[in-house]
Amino acid sequence: MQVLSEAGAFTAPGSGSGVHWTEHLRVSDLSVGTYSIAAGADDDQEPHTEDEIYVVTAGRGTLAAGGQAAPVGPGSVIYVPAREPHHFTGVTSDLAAIVLFAPGEYSRAGPGR
């Protein structure tokens, strides 16, 4: 067993960026981390090669994916299939989300991602 005590806690991004990523766990078929986006920041992430689930723990905004948009806040759980472009918009308060990748993030990407 491993307790991921920091998972889901907002981490302020460093200067020059509005987002922060921390990986908490990586095993062959799963990775878990926390994605933090400061209020008003741009989310410029690229599609991932793995399926992912977001569990929003703090903040408010909108997740746009697959031609749809949904408001998100604490307790929202969203599935995004592999390779689907997606990003958070309209973040009105510091947003934090636990992100689960299956299999582990970039494990399908090959060398050089």
C-alpha cells in the first residue's frame, strides 16, 4: 500500500507558467498526479496517448474536449479518451485535479514522446 497524501492539493505554478504538474505514482499500468491551474491561466496541454480521468478537488472552470464543454468544480469526475484534444478554460479560482492515466502517462508514446 502507498498513501498519496499530497494528491489533489493545489500547487502554485512557478513564474512564467500558469500550470503545475506533479506525478505522485507510476506503475506499469497506471500513473497518478495532480494538475494545478492558477485562476485566469491558460491550459496549453497537448493530447495524451493514454486514457485519463480527472477528479477535480478545488477551483472552478470549464473542461473543453471532443467538441463539448462542461463546467467543473470540486467533485467533478471527467473521462477523456486517449488522443482527444482537451483543455481547461475560464478557470475562475485556482483549480486542482487528480489525474489518473491508464496505462501510465506517455507509456504508449514511444521514444521521444
